[in-house]
Amino acid sequence: MLIQRLLLHIFQHIAIKSTINFLLGLLVGIFIASQHLFSHKSLAPVGKDITDRLANNSTSKSEESTQIITNVAEVKLSLNQKNIGEFYEEYYKFYEQNHAWALKSFLGVHFLQNPNDAITIAEILYNQDVDLVIETGTYRGAAALFFASIMYQYRYDAKKNSMRPFKIITMDINPEARKYIENFTLLAPYILFIPESSVSPAARATVNKTVFEMKPNNVFISLDGDHYAEAVYNELLYYQQYVVNISNYMLVQDTRLSRKWHTLYCGQSKYDGPCNGPQEAVNWFMKNEGHGRFEIDRAKEYLFTTHQKGWLKRISK
């Protein structure tokens, strides 16, 4: 009994000490982060202003709260963009080299999409009422299932108990996606899987036939197949024709692979770029065929994206 009490006392002491150390570490971390990210000059007047207002007893509490909230809302925090950029570069390097992209799944199927980018895509699909998605690089079909699950929700008319037509055309030279897609009988009928290269005659013929029959109103294209520059550029050249509506998107995925530390895509250069990856293809396309017709929409990058400068928005016919 004595030994049990002694052990309990020791464990309690360790727990308290660990908690204190954790809290101290957290406070130090917050302080350091604030030093790097925010400008003190922007924050100081707010703190002083709030203190002065609270000291003024002539104003009612409700009025005081309104004035403080208004004052804080008007302040624009000054972010150190260089530090933020360096952080995301290091974060992506960790994300890529440690294969963090391989740790996710959707509906139990291996899903390689960055979660932040997945939400951005879902937002585009819904906001633009997209009825056709063309995807290159199916892998196991998780992205196609993700697209279909989102589109199913907004294309279904509950009042009429009817579904407005929609389709996902997805292609990959590896046929394994079919067995994963077919497991989901609710979504599978809306996914057309083509076990061919994205620029093969068979794939082109199937896409052309489907587009002709559907006559879609809004199209979203996701290029996520072969990431070498020439392959991506050829996809851009061919699939741009299906983005006919202003504001629709072509997304070139994984443009951050074009980094000098990435030996797979930076062993040689292509299209005047330092590497031979997706970003070089985008840059070349935007200088030539895409110039004046598409723009790179950086607003879709939000906090973090693996498709930096890869969100191409149609701006003119």
C-alpha cells in the first residue's frame, strides 16, 4: 500500500511538471510566432485604444463593446509574407519527402489530394454548378468518387425527386481504378473510367463523344496524370477546348513538384524553366496558347496548395 501511494505521488508530480513545461513551451511558441508574423506597430495602437476605452466609464458597456469590435475589425494585420512563403516551402518539402500525401483516403480508397485543395475543388464544383469533370490520372478513383459525391448532392432535385445529369470522365493507363469505383453502386453510374493514356486516340474519341452527347454547361478539368512538363503541356493543349465558359477552370495539379530540390523533376530543364515539371508546362502554356484566354487565379490557393499557380481560369473566348 505504501509503495502504491509513493508511485501515485511520483506520477502526479511528473504529470504536473509535464503540464507546466507544455504550457510554458506553448506560450514561448506563440510569442515567437507573433514576433515573426505580425507587425507590432499595427497591434500596439489597438491594445492602447482598448485600454483607454475601458477606462472611460462614461460609455455604456454595449456601446463600448461595439466600439472595440469596430476598432479591431478596421485594423489590418501586417503579415511577413517572406516568412510565410518560406514556411510553406519547407512545409511542402516535408509533405513531399515524407510522403504525407499518401496517408489519406476517401470512402476507404487511397486519396492523394491535399485536403485544403479538395475543399477548394468542391467549392468550385458547387458554385459553378459544374455538370462535367474531366480528370486525367485516376489512380484508384478516390478523386473521381469525391467529385461524384459532391456533384450528386447539388445536382439532385429533392422536390422533384430527380437528378440533373452530370458526369465524371476519368482516365489512367492503370486499370485498377475500375474495381474501386464499382464498389460504390450509387456513384459508379456517373463515373466513366477510360483505361487509356489521356492523349491517346481512344481517350480523345470517348471524351469527344461524351461531350457531344451531354452538351455540358460548366466544365472542370483536373490534370493529374504524368507530371513531366511535355506531358502536362500536351494535356493543356488538347483539353483546353472543353473549357468553353468564362470562369470555368483547368487545374494543373502538383505544380510544386517543380522545385530544385526535387531530383525527379529537376534533373533537366524544359520550356525555359529550371525544372521539367508541371510548372514549366503551365508557364509555357500561359506565354503562348493560353495567353489572354486564361489567367492564373492565385485566390484559389488560400492558405496552402500543392497546385501553386496551377488554377487556370478561363477569362475570354
